[in-house]
Amino acid sequence: MDFLPASSNLLAFQRQGYLFPMPSDGTDGMYFIFGNWLVDLATAPQATALQRAVVAHLRDGGQLREGGFLLLSEDVAKFGHEPYRKFQAR
């Protein structure tokens, strides 16, 4: 499921580093998305596209997973140029 359009700021930020999976309990990120660890989906805020997408995902039985983000210090100057993405010419 694509939560957000490819043009979203959050996805643009994620493309700048190396993403990797981390152990998760299925509720990761709730506090950062909704401001509370315990969220009632019936009354959860849906002011942003991310909040709406997460509520829909959870209502459909999905879970959230945690991930890590790595940007090496020597690559900070490359931020904005997606230093860990490989593009293939077509």
C-alpha cells in the first residue's frame, strides 16, 4: 500500500538516506503521527494525508513497522541529491 504520493515531503526526506528495517511491535510511530501512543481509530485526528492514510491502513487490519534512517557524515553535503539511490538509464 502506498500511504503517500511520491511527491510528499516525508518520502522526499526518506529518499535522502539509507532505510533499513528494525524490530517492531506494530504500533510504532503512533505518537509521532497522532501525538498519543494509544489511539482510538474512531476518533483519531485525520488532519493530514499521513494521518488519514494510517487510519485507513489500520482499519483494514494493517500494522505499522519501524525503520531506521542512515546518512553517513561524509554524505551530508550530498543531502538533497539522494546519495543512496541507484538510477538505471532506460
